Amino acid sequence: MQNYKPDTLCIHAGYKPGNGEPRVVPIVQSTTYTYDSSKEMGDLFDLQADGFFYTRIGNPTNDVVEKKIAALECGVGALLTSSGQAASLMAVLNICTAGDHVVSSSAIYGGTFNLFYKTIKEMGIETTFVSPTSTREELKAAMRENTKCVFAETLANPSLIVADLETFAEAAHEHGVPLIVDNTFPTPINCQPFAFGADIVVHSTTKYMDGHAVQVGGVIVDSGKFDWQNGKFPALTEPDESYHGVIYTKQFGPAAYIAKVRCHLMRDLGAQAAPMNAFLLNLGLETLALRMERHCSNALAVAKYLEADPNIAWVNYPGLESSPYYELAKKYMPHGSCGVVSFGIKGGREAATRFMDSLEMASVVTHVADLRTCVLHPASTTHRQLTDEQLKEAGVPADLIRLSVGIENLEDILSDLKQALAKSVQ
């Protein structure tokens, strides 16, 4: 299966029905699974055998989707979670405890910024935020003896800043820690961070992977490439007494990280994805490659249209040659970035409000990256908890409008934007 191209993997990876079995991945809507003996069940609980014993830890429907996403990202394993936030939290908590330190790009989703700035800080894990354009030397300067990971977004939401993944990876590895990358906006169709040195990838599957805005979910993917046996990660290399002394690196080899996050954190936190949500996610994944192609072509055309409109103060889209991230986008996302365009309207917040209220086809919603065109003002919604200084650090100016370009007919999208822009200028 690994030899297939991504668009084929979207359809076939993770599931091959046998003779007389369902052609479509079935929904296994069961919490429990029966076995013939208590010994079989005991071996499962001791991690000495493979199989399903409780859906919080694993489920046949979820398993298919996890294998598909792992194949798309070229990883050794994946774990579905109840949300993208849960994926980011568990990805960090799997290797960080109280007293540890994280280095993170400041240009990340507002919810993730708050997660690092407040919630994990209250757990005793401190985060240093650095510029997404930091040099290797600047990243190294942010590291501490207790730093356990580096975090970045491939393509920041909503600033669309492209992280130099190789620079972040080199700095992380020189310090002996992994790079965790949120790859939600490009998806593995347009970027595969493991090819550029990332070690762990997370996604909000709520976005393009789903594509239809019908389920909230997340996923953690393990590259299997990071060497955890450097003395910094005893939770992976020393006995886990809650599993009778299992050592994850010995028991699971390259898949130690993803095994621990499943068997330890998912067991204790319970942020699992529902089988029905996994089923819906799989339907979205099957058309992901097709949709991303249309999202990107539509978004580039919209970005060029906005760039030429005199009522627009500025436009940011990595596919534009005028973008400061154009060259990085070509390097990491040569076939397109995503369907999101950020821009500002002359006239500030009032003009932006009139514009959004005047849209007829596009919706004003707290969502992004599905097949319908939608729009949002992050500074007053998703990023409203951030101070002006934090907004600046995150690359989110107060006048930024986030336009998520859908897969509708391009002429209809442009027509809607044109009439709304005409009404926004008074």
C-alpha cells in the first residue's frame, strides 16, 4: 500500500475487504469485544497481544482511519482523538510533565496558543514562543536544559505564515528533542512534514480531512524516526508500572511514541474519537486529494482578484508571488498550499463587518477549511482572548479577514465577493 500515490491511498489505505465482506468500511458501534478466555483478555490489557478490548483504546472503524492517515503521512502509526485540541495536548503531554519546557512558534491557531500559554502552564509546563521566521541560532537560544519538544504549524492559521520546517527540525534535533508539526491546512496531500525532518504530526481532522463540517476530531501521527533513547524521555525508555513494567521502546520499537499515547494517555484521559465520527471522517478522506486541488486553484484565483482590487489594503496567500512566504511555500508545498486567503479591507473593522454581513453565498461561521466558502474575523472571534501584542506575535493584525475558499464554481465565488466589497466601501 505504501507504493500507491496519495490520491489512491485516500481511497484504499487501511481497509481491504475479504471475500463477502462489506465494500465500505463498517461502523463498529460497540464499546466492548468478547473473547473465549480471561487469559486472552489479560494479555490484551498487559499489551502482550494485539486486538480490541475497549473502544476508548481502540476500535475497528477507528483503526482503519488511523492506518489510512498514517499511510498518507508516511508514519508508523496514528491515533484518532476527539478534537484537534486534544491531539495537540496529548502530543505534548506524551513526552512532557511538570517542570518541562516547550518551544513553540508564535504563529499558531489561537486555541493552541491558549492551550500552551495558559492550560499546560497551569500543569507546570512552560512554553517559550518564538517567531515563526526564527533562524536556527534564534531557535537554539530559546532552548533550555528541560526543553522536551518544539512545536510549529506548517501553514499557520490564520496568518498563513509558512514555517521553515527544516530549520525548526535541525534546531530541535541538535537539542535532542522532537519537532511536532500541525499539518492541518496543507494536509498530507500538499505537504508531508516527515520528509523535512518533523517527528510527530497532528491534525484537526475537523477541517479539510473531513471537508464537510460534520465531525469534530483530531489525529496524532508518529514518524517512527526519532531516537527516544537519549536520556531525555524516561517515560518511553523506563518501565511503566501501570502496565507491569512494560518499556515502550523495547515492546513497540519505532512505534513507541504512538503506543504510549494510546495505551497511557488515551486510557487515562479518554479523549477518543467516536466510531461514527471516524466513519464520517473516512468518507471525507476518500475525496481529500480531489478537493484540495480545487480549493487551491480557487483560492489562488481569489487571491489574485483581491490583490488587484483597489478596496483591498493587503492580501496574504502563499501562492502569490508577492507573498514573503512564496519561496518557502514552493519548497514545502509545491503543488499548492490550502484554500485559505487572509486579507484586509480599506476602512478597518467597520468596513470588514459590512463586507462579511453583505456576503450572500459565503457564510460567516466559526469554522474553516470545508467545501463551502466561509469567512471570519479572527481578532474578534477565534483569537479574541489574545492581547494586541499577542495578536501581533501570532501574525494576526486586527483587520485580518480569514476567507476559506470552497469548491463552488469560481465565477460564483468571485461574484459574491465583488458585490460584498462594493457594499463595504462607503
